[in-house]
Amino acid sequence: MVQITYRIVEHDGGWAYQLGGTYSETYPDHDTARAAAIAVAREQKVPDENTLIEYANASGEWITERADGHDRPEVDVEG
């Protein structure tokens, strides 16, 4: 099973949650950013239908693949 961790970090004059090199929108304070990250983490655990997903890899290439809606990651929030 995949493990992902959202980290609460200072960003763009406020606070955001970060996964890899991607930041959320900016929130005015740490607690609001943490609450948003916890909400997103909960959504990660909700099973869904199998579907096609698209995302950009580290090189900027767009990848299309089928995602198993029941293969959900383990999610943590740090910070």
C-alpha cells in the first residue's frame, strides 16, 4: 500500500499543505491549513469506482492510467 504524507509548511505569506513539490492554496494560519489537510486526507481514504486518472510526472509529462478505486493510500498529516 502506498503511504503519503501531507506536510504543513509556510508558503506565499501564509500556510499551506504540501505533498511532494505541490502546494495547496495558501491559508492565513497554520491551524486552517492543517484542518484543510486533514479533510483532504480523509477524502483519500474514501473508496470509489475504478477510473482513468491523469497527472503530470516530475518531468512534466502527462500520464494517463487506470486507478483502482479501492486501492487507497495510507495518509498522514505532519506539522
